[in-house]
Amino acid sequence: MKQLVACLFAAVCAATTVTAQSYSTVATMKHITGTDHYVVDAVISQLVDQDGRQVEKVISRPSVQTSAGLPASLYVGPTEKDATYQTEDNINMDVMWPKPGEDGMATCSVVVKRGDKITSKIKFQLQVEDN
């Protein structure tokens, strides 16, 4: 099964957009030992000013579990038909782990949007080796 130097992958990224909004994304990709499954947990926060300092306001905690070799997606937020679609954050997370027995790249991409406007976009990649 997939063995990593560390079965845990975490990355932090702050993205600043044209509208001066900043986001922080922390994602953890982990192979579930003894299975061909993996789980990806993320915490997406908006950086906001509070009492004269910048703090992280968590806007979503998406989590995806799926089998190795099968891509998975998760959408969190209002749909296009909702009245709040243009004003509230909506998040799309896409993940992929290599097929069992194969080396390859595990990936996680997170896109935060308000309506159709992208406010933050990040992609993480991790080389996975089958030992």
C-alpha cells in the first residue's frame, strides 16, 4: 500500500484577491492504513480585522473520503438559484490519490467563490510512492 515519509500532508496558503480579501487554507491528505481509501480534510478561513489585529474566521471545514484512484469532489455553499449565491462564499474541493500499486501525485484543489467570482484558489500536490 502507499507508504509516505509522513502519511500526513498539511499546507497553509493565504491568497489575496483584487477585492483585498485574504484567505487561509489548511489541508491534510492522509492514506487510511490497511485500506485503499484516503481522506482529505480542509479548513478554509477568511482573514478579517478584529480589534486592530487580523484573525482567521473559519468559513468552511470540507472533508472528503474516497478510494485511491478515484477522484472526488465536494461543493459547500449556496446554489446558483439561492438569493445569497452572489454574497456568500461557496467552496469547491477536488481531490485525487493515485491508484493502488502505482506511484503518482496526490492532489487537492480548493476554490472559494462568491457567485461566479473566484476569491481564492489553491492547489496542493504530494508525490506518493508505493513501497
